[in-house]
Amino acid sequence: DGSGRHCRPRAGDGEVNGVHKRSRKEAHSMTDAEWKKLTGAMSKMQSEGKLEKYGRLFSEGMPPQDPTFMNFQNLPWYRHFIFDFETELQVVAKDCDLTLPYWSACSEASTPGLYDSAVWNKNKLGGAPSCQDGLCATPGVASATQCDADAERWCLGDGIAALWK
């Protein structure tokens, strides 16, 4: 429900008596069903305008023209932002165990490894990098098209954003 009682364990009388532990999974260990649930929740958030809201909050809270946003003292801001975003995902999905995955890119730390990673598959994040020069010095994005609303941006045509309009 998104309130202070959201996803909290409760006693028989309905009173909160603990904390719900959020456990994020590494992106490669998520099942297809978990990716499908995440994709569905993200699509619903997008259709309801909630992703736009979070994009705006992020831009306002961490202006890109101000490089100080990368300072370590801003880590609590990021942590709270992710907490709120995940809570919204859980509410939309009606699933208290839904969390954002993390990607341990270090396990694929070579250039081909990063670009060939399964996280870019169309049933996961999508947007597989496309390397025309063989070196991926300036990779493109496979199955992406220029966005109608902003010709300088590219919209994914597969993966988690495939159904976004």
C-alpha cells in the first residue's frame, strides 16, 4: 500500500512487529518469471506516469549540470530514491518481494563480455549493444529507434521497455 505499514510483518492483532527484508538479486540469477514480473510492474508504472515522476525527481534532486552530485555524501539520497522506487514497484505489482536487480559487471569485465552479456537479452533489460567497428569504441543499440518526442534520444524496442509508448 506504500504506507509506513507497507510489506511489514504483522502480529495477529494487525500491529506491525518487524521489518520486511528486501533482498536484491544479481541480474543473471533472476528467473524468466521474475524478469516478466519486473517488466510488467515497470510497464504499469510507465503507463501511469510514475516513471516520468521518478525521472523528474531524479533530475531535480541530482542536476546533471552540477558535478557535485557524485560526491559520497549524496549516497543516502540515492539509497532513499531506490527505496521509494522499489516500494512503488511493489505496490504496482502487489508483491512485497519484488526488488530491482543489480548487475555485477565485474564478472564480465572485458569489452566483449560487457557487450555480450545476457542482461541485454530481449527478455531482460534489452538494448543489446551493437558493434559495427568490431571494437565497440562507439557501440549502437540493437533494436532501438529514435524517439518521436526527442530526436536526440533512442528508445529501446525490446526488453523491459518494449511495451512503453
